[in-house]
Amino acid sequence: MVIQKTDSQTTPLIRPYDLLKKVEVCPQALVVFDSFDWNSLLAKIHLVPGSRKNLKFCSLQTIMVNNKPITLAGPGMSASVAAMVLEVLIAFGARHIIGIGSCGSLDEKLRIGHLVIPQNAIPDEGTSSHYPLPGKKIKANPRVLRRIQSLCEVKAQTWACGKVWTTDAPFRETPQKIKNAQQKKAIAVEMELSAFFKVGAFYGVEVGALLVVSDELFAQQWNPGYTTQKYKKALVHAIDIVLQVLSQPEGEDEISQ
């Protein structure tokens, strides 16, 4: 006997608005994955007074960029937390969302402080499978991807665009797993994007990301650089890029210098 699934069987019992009731969210949002990057960002921007909302797994606040309100969310480290943050943002009205964070380089051409624009992601985490999209690849929204690429070209940053490997077990990045990811053409490893992209596509919103290389793994040994000035300066540039993309007028794909 085959039991056919009905809407009542596939609809989640708990949704963001059941838990949070009402949260003010802007159509544009920036999600910061790493706590280190989150603290660095908060030290450099001005928050709209009274806009801070502390959730159990992250906080939300509003910032103004080029006279446009943008929701700042984070920190959202790991695939599961990033997905939860995205669920909340989407449920309350965000439709254009960019994630920013760090990554480990799997390509010798990508060094600490270089930028990575993820096109798609290899899932090696437990969250993305809960958002089924049969036959579709896990990838960034093309329009967001194009806008980030355009601004990176204008800013003359050292950057690469490609596939990333998403893991939820950073202490299990073994030489064999790194080699496998490299064979699949992954240029970097991080902890959120396969779930982040999948959730965005599942709900039909525009989602993209920009990462900064914080450490190097391509030589089968770990070279950390997240405390270096190269990384910190690159992070400032990356934040500037994504905020300019998010504050760009709607329908405008060309970005001026």
C-alpha cells in the first residue's frame, strides 16, 4: 500500500512566524556567517537606533547604505544556522540576500586575502537535503552573481569565481577529502553555502555570496591567515562590495565606479 503525501503531511509544524510572531526585515539583507567577521563589521557601521532584534540563534538589525535600509543578520555560522537565518529573513519579507564569510583555499592560485565568488556548491552537510529540488543544481542566483562579479571587476580585486565545497565538520577536512573536492573542481571549502543556496532557491528568492580566503589548504597542510592584515583588509573590501550590490537600485544591473 502506497500512502500519498498530502499538503498536511509535507507542511512544517513550526514556521518562523509561529516562533517569532513579527520581525521587521528589509527586502535586502546581508548575512554574516563568521562571528569574527560579525564583530569586525559591527565596529565599522552605524546601526539604525532601536532596530536590533536578538534571536536565540542570531541577531537582526537595520543599517542604512546609500539611503537604503538593509537588514544585517548574523552571525550565522554553519549550514544549519545559516538556513535558519535565511528562513526567518524570507518569512518576513527579504527577497535579495547576500552572505559574506571566510573560506579555505583549495587552489594554489587563491591566497589569503583573495576573494571567492561562489557559483555553486558541493553539499557535504546535513541541512540542504531537507529542501528538495529534484534535478536542480545548488548554485547562486545568476543576477546576484553577475552583480558581484561586475563590482569586483570595477574594484580591481584579486578574485576567482567557481565551485565551493560545503562541510559541517571542519575538523574532519582530511587530505583525502580535500583531494576529492579538488578533483570535483572545488576551489575553496566553507561551511554554509550549499544549504544557503538551496534554501534560497527552494523559496524562490535571490541569494548569492562573497567569501574571503582566510586560510590555505591546497598543499595538504594548514596555513591560517584569519588574523593577518591581508585578510582583514580584504574583508573590508568584500563588505563594501556586497553592501553596494544590495543598495543598488532595483532593475539596475550595470554598476558604476
